[in-house]
Amino acid sequence: MKLKKIFTVLLLGICLIVTAVLVKAYMDGEFNSPDSLRIYIKSYGIFGPVILTVIQAAQVVLPILPGFLGCAVGGVMFGWFGGFLCNYIGISVGSIAAFMLAKKYGIKLVNGLFSEKRVKKYMRRIERSKKYEVFLFIAMLLPLFPDDFLCYFSGLTGMRLKKFAVIIILGKPLCILAYSIAAAQI
């Protein structure tokens, strides 16, 4: 049990440090444009792909920049395949983390991040529909859906982590791949 506690404290410390670094970068304007983000990631040298992956995970949990910006930068910097891998892994990890945070901390957290009106609107829709999982899968396939919100919101539903993870893992690649291929052509 003591090892688990040490691991939890260590993981929390790493998350806080990463969050502080990303918030500072955001405040310094590093995420204002594709060029500023590209320069920021490039400054990490061979660790650039890891940094992009972490940024993509963090942008789901902490809405500090639009996900498509990271997708575009990844495709330009690392080619369509390398950019796709960084973006897909990062966004998938961030999506699952957001789901788990909502499961653990509930409606107060979600209402703190998003408008209570929006949460209630989705709650009413779910009460009337038996097909939320289908809706979520389609939303993950297509661009321009509020993916970050839906990850948190899904944590408020009765959906299990395993089902959510399958929806993310199968639903996210197509849209991310399209962004990565388009960006690599620039």
C-alpha cells in the first residue's frame, strides 16, 4: 500500500509540473499560432514528439489550445505518420484522463469547466435516448464536435471506462489521420 501511495504522489507531482510548464508556455504566447507552437516543440529537440504528445493529452484535460492546432503542427513537423502517432496517443490518453476525472470528481468538476446549461442540455438528451454510445462514436469520428466536453460529460454517465476507451480508440483515428495528412501536405 505504501508503494501505491508513493507512486500516486509522484504521478501527481509530475502532472502538476507538466501543467505548470504548459500554463507558462501558454501565458508566454507559445500556443498562439501554428508557428509559435512549432518553434516551442522544436526547442525540445529529439524530445519534440514526446512534448507534442503531452501537449495533445493536456489540451483535452486543460482546454489551453484547440486540438486541431497540435494535429496540424504534428503533421508539418513529423510527417503525416509521425504526427498522427503523437496526436492519436496524446488525444486518446487525454480523453481517457478527462473521462476518469469526471467519474471521480463528478458534476461539480464538469460544471466548473463547462457551462451548467450545456451539461443540463446533454443530460436531457441522454435521458430521452438509449443510443448515447452511438452518438459519442460518431462525434469522435467527425471534426468540429465538442470532443473535450463529451469526454468529460461521458464520465458523468453510466458508461464504463472500458467502453469509453474502445469508443475513443476506434473513433478518434480517422479525424486525426485526416488532419495529419492534410498538414503534412503544407
